[in-house]
Amino acid sequence: MKALVTGSNGFIGSHLVEALSRRGDEVFCLVRRTSNTRALDGLNIRYVVGDVREKDSLRAAVRGMDCVFHLAAVISAPDWDAYYRANTFGTENLVDACLEEQPGRRKFVFVSSISAAGPSPRDGRLLREKDECRPVSLYGRSKLLAEEIVLARAGSLPVTIVRPPNVIGPRQKEIVQTIRLLERRIRPLVGTDETRTSLASVDDVVQALILAAEDPRSNGEIYFVTDGGAYSWREITAALVESLGRRGFALPIPYAVQLGAAAASQTVAKLRRKTPVLSVQNVKATRAHSWVYDGSKIERELGFVPTQDMKEMVRRVVDWYRTKR
């Protein structure tokens, strides 16, 4: 398979590139001139310079590809315009470049997010792909609009949308930050025991993306990908503590302090015209909502089988982290 991957230097994207390269696929990575490509060092790949916000830079990149995996996105931004230009307008540019340069190519796989669907019901019911989408963040709104653009082209281009949940694996920045806090005996009290989230390992998400690219039954479909569990963030933190072998007292970071830190992060980022590391919106969303989803559709239709549960994901991240210290 000759594949173009956008967002190739990101967390999920770099793992996808690794997997495709190991399979012997011909992999092209769309990057900007300023992109940090350290995660891709040593792989048998080719770089293509482009930016999804600039359509003219995409035409040559998509030409002749069997599949385009679109993972590039802005997850945290200072305003709606930044989300829209990168996530919605950028997706429209890419999918239209595919149509204009080579109509009828094999597949366009769009990596969306559970944020596009919105939080799950308070009664604990798992949200399904057919349920009404109710995003509660600017990021989620921008991804849902992008999904609508992709599906509108489904009659002319084979497309599949994959919505990963919270994804755990090596190189995930948030997990690494949490591990570093725990090593200092600082324990963030993220969310509550009542609010829960679906999870997937990065390896399983990559497996789902490749299945979506290769199986024609996925054309025009949307899929959630999960390990089948529902976890509180406090359970996840406890699993990290256990895997790290930490014992004894850990200083908790209360919710109010997390909100204050998020507000400060946003203020500093705005002054520096950069993306905030932590946002008030994300802290509130984690505490106020559950994010649990039914991943049975992709298992039933494409034969996807999750290989890691939460404790195994955590163990693998900790093992990787120890090799990188």
C-alpha cells in the first residue's frame, strides 16, 4: 500500500507510520517545515512538505496514493478560528485535494475523536455511532464539522471515520506528565470516581486504522474504538502508581488547584500566542462528564479485536518510560 499520513509526527500518527513501515508499505509523511520529526527517525519513509490549511501544498502530496490517513489536528487552541482552520477547513482542503487529483482512490481514513460525539449519557449507557452528537468543546465542534465534510464526499470517495477515545501508549505526553508527578509523590485528583472514560491502546487504534483502510465494508462508516472497559481517571492513576511500584504518601492536587493551574496556563499561552498546556475546559469536562462508548460495531463488522486492557496499557507505558529516562 502506498499511503500518505498527516499528523505523522504526532502520538498516534508516529505509531501508525511505524506499523505501516514494518509491514513494508510505502509511507509518505506530510510535515511542515518546522515539524519535529524525531519520533520518526530511522524509519523507511519519505517526507512531503505541506500544510492542511494550504490546499495548494496538498495536491502533489495526495497524488498517486492508495490511501490517505488524516490524523493532523489541533487539540488545544486559543480560539475557535484556530480550531476551525486546522481541523475543519484543513480536512476539507485535504479531502477535496484527493477528489481533484485522483478521484476514485482506494480510501480516505479520517481520525476524528470521541469529542465530536460528545459525552455519554449520565445513566451510564454506552454511546453508539448512530446516536446524536453533542460536542461540549470547541475542539469537538470542529471535529464534528470535519466529519460532516468527509461524509458528504462519501459518494465520490471511499471514506471511513474512526473515533478513538482516550488513547494510552508510549510517547503520550499527558501520561508522561502524570508519571513524573507520581515519581515526585504528587497525585493529581483527575475527575471523580463516578465519571468514567473508555480507553484504547495506541497499538489497537493503529490496528483499527489499518483494518478501516483495507476492508471495503468500512466505506462510509463511523467507528468507535475501545478496549471494552470503562474506567475512572483515579483507577488509571492507581494503576500507574502500582506499575511504578510507588508506596507511601502522595500529595493530592485538588480540583480547585487544577482549575487555577489551567487558567494560568491559558493566560500565559495567550500572552505568548501559544497553545496552552492545560485548559479550564478540559479540566471541567473530565470532572463533569463520562466518556464511555460502545466499540462493538468495528469488532462485528471488521473483525477488530482489542489486545490490551487498561492495566496492560499502563504497564507498557511505564516500561517504555523507564527505558527513556
